[in-house]
Amino acid sequence: MEPIRNILRHKKATVKYYEAEATKVDYAKKVVYINDESEIKGDVMSTEVPFDMLVVGVGAENATFGIPGVREHSCFLKEVGDAQQIRKRIMDCVETASFKGQTPDERKRLLHMVVVGGGPTGVEFAGELQDFFEQDLKKWVPEIVDSFHVTLVEALPNVLPMFSKQLIDYTEKSFKEESITIRTKTMVKNVTDKAIEAEYTKPDGTKEKEIMPYGLLVWATGNALRPVVKDLMAQIPAQKDSRRGLAVNEYLVVNGTENVWAVGDCAIANYAPTAQVASQEGAFLARLFNSLAKTETINKELAGLSEAQATAAGDKRTQIFEEIKTLQRSLKRVKQIGPFEYSHQGSLAYIGHDKAVADISWLSGNIASGGTITYWFWKSAYVNMCFSWRNRLLVCMDWVKASLFGRDVSRE
Ligand SMILES: Cc1cc2nc3c(=O)[nH]c(=O)nc-3n(C[C@H](O)[C@H](O)[C@H](O)COP(=O)(O)OP(=O)(O)OC[C@H]3O[C@@H](n4cnc5c(N)ncnc54)[C@H](O)[C@@H]3O)c2cc1C
């Protein structure tokens, strides 16, 4: 994580930052209502921020598709707190499974780690969890070796649907070698505190009910709208047919508005909800707003010069005329901001056991690769994408620390 304060202190522009939850946007009144959600409260706990222009970038929340029991019994994987909760739950399961006199069936249930969702998040987590078992848990708690098991559940016929066929096959083969079970065409229907009820579609098209007892359930099936976004959409008639987020035009303006923009996972612009898209959209909006600001400044200067030219004479008048021409030329340059175009750099996923898969865009084609070299490429790409040198260093130091002393399993 990169503290926002750390990013802002290096910016030239004045940015006022409030750590708060935006509870509602009143589009007609042009106001955002905010609450201080921190544990320590002051005199003012909620207030409003008026706006002329608004950018919505609140991301999305976890999709549960209304399946009963998912919200109550699953761990999600979005915020840092979610990752800490997963770590706590894994270690709780391991310790409870090792408790004196635990029955073999209960031990097996507690050590069954189920990941639902075969996209990059689910695949990466399943691979990393198996690594944790192979590299650390096995040594610390040898008595769990026979019972620990990771299962990846996916409703579609294969995992990683955005990758090429050869990489999907490679991932499935690698998971088999790593003893991770992949259950495709398996749709979760209900979740209780100890078991998942699912429906498997057999090759002949018939369905079969299944009960999977579990100790840890990680739910990684994609995104759903945040309430604040849903509420804003309800206020804009042009958004009534949009289901998955704020529909935007090619300049990222929210359809049906003139002064609201949306970026990232809460915006629907026909791109996948990835950080790659979100960061390019953010950079585009920064360029667009800079251009708007420059245009405004130049227009003001032009108005001033036109007035001065009207009263000036001789050389002075010619000089002002030249200045106007120069400003008009720079105005033309500034205004040349085309619509947003996403440039896809490729897709990467870690699949465990020091292997990764990559579909990289290269010139006008695509390079598909998988294995240990791709894993080093994956590592270097992610270190490179960290926001600051501070974070790059921290991540590398953490990798070294984990390889020397094992992963951190502290629970509080
Ligand atoms: C486990 C995992 C792995 C991923 N790996 C990759 C990857 O390898 N490559 C890739 O391209 N993408 C990846 N993604 C997707 C990527 O993280 C998202 O697409 C990206 O973060 C979206 O950016 P965003 O700014 O729209 O939303 P977010 O990053 O979710 O940021 C939204 C922010 O808004 C805040 N917020 C939410 N509601 C409110 C509110 N009401 N008021 C105030 N603040 C609010 C949130 O706290 C959050 O800080 C991954 C996602 C997950 C969950």
C-alpha cells in the first residue's frame, strides 16, 4: 500500500485530501456527502463537499450474485484487511485441525481450502496458498501433510478465460502437478458455515449436486456496484440501462452528465476491470484536465491582449498582434486531446511453484509464455509497477525475508 499523503506531498498542484467515506453524491445540488469513518472522532463527523466537476473512482465491491451464505461465511480478497483475515483463518484452521483428539473427518474438512473464481485472482491465490503449504506449513506442522488440500472452483469450462488456450492448458497441467484440484463447470448454489453446496454440469449436460466441506473459503468471482455508485446512477436517467457501473463516453464523461467523470472499476467503457485500465484512464483524465486549465488560462490572456490591441498603435499594436498569433498556435496544440484509447500491455498471472503465465502484446501480435522465466518477468513487472522506490524496496526486502525465514504467520 502507498499512503495517499506520501503521493500528494510530491505534487505541485494543491490537493485537499479528506480521509472519509463518500456516502452520497447529490448530482442536482452538486454536493458530495462525506463521513469520518475512523475510530477516533472529532467534533465534526460528517459534512459535505460542493463540486463543479466530479471524478468518481471508488472501485467496486465483491460480487456474490445473491448466493445465500457467501457474504457471511467467505473471505474476500480486495483490501489489505481481507488478506490479513485470510492469513488468520488459515492458521486457525491449521491449529484447530492439529488439536488433540480431532477426528480425521473434521481434520480433513478444516484443511480443505476452497477458492471460488478461476480468474487471475483465484488462480494466483490458489497457487500461492499451495506454495505456503509446500514451503512453510509442511515443515512447521508435519502432521497436516496428508490432509491439507486446495480446490479451485469455477463455473465456466476453464480457468483464466482471458488467456490463450495453450496457457490455460499449461495452468491446468501445472495445478495438477502441484496437487491443486480444479473443479470447472461447477456452480456454487449455497454456502453454510462448514460446507459448500454446488452443482456440477457433466459432459452429457446433466447436473449433479455436490457437498464440499471446507475450512477456508476464499471468494474471488469479480465485481459488483458500490452503493454510492448505484445511488448516483439512479439520479441520472441516461444510466437507467447500465447494470455493471457508470456508463461513460470516450472522454470518460458519465453518460447523461456534463461535469461528472468516472474511472476504473466503477466505470463501464468496454474494458476489463483491471489496474492497467484504471491507471491509463487516470492518466488520461489528468492530461484532459491540464489541457482544460491551460485552455482557460490562454483564453483569458487572449481576451486581455485583444482589449489592449484595440487601444494600442504602431509597433506596440504589431507586437500584441504577434503575441496573439503565438497564443492562438499554443491554444491549437493544447486542445488536441483525442478520446481515451486503452493500450493493452498484456495479461500476467502467477500459478504457483515459481511459475507464471503471460500473454504479452508485442508490436501488432501477441507472445504467450509460461514457466519459471515468465515468473521472473512477472516479479520484475510487478516491482516496476509499484508506485514508489520506497515500495519497490519494501516488496523486494519482503521477498528476501520470506525466502530466508518463511512467510509471516502472525495473526494479530
Ligand atoms: C487480488 C486482486 C489482484 C489483482 N491483480 C491485478 C493485476 O495483477 N493487474 C491488474 O491490472 N489488475 C488487478 N486487479 C484489479 C485491480 O486491482 C483493479 O482493477 C483496480 O484496483 C481498480 O482501480 P480503481 O481505482 O477503480 O479501484 P480501487 O483500486 O478499488 O480503488 C478504489 C478506492 O476507493 C475507495 N472507496 C470505495 N468506496 C468509497 C467511498 N464511498 N468513499 C470514499 N472512498 C471509497 C476504496 O477504499 C479504494 O481505496 C486485481 C484485483 C484484486 C482484487
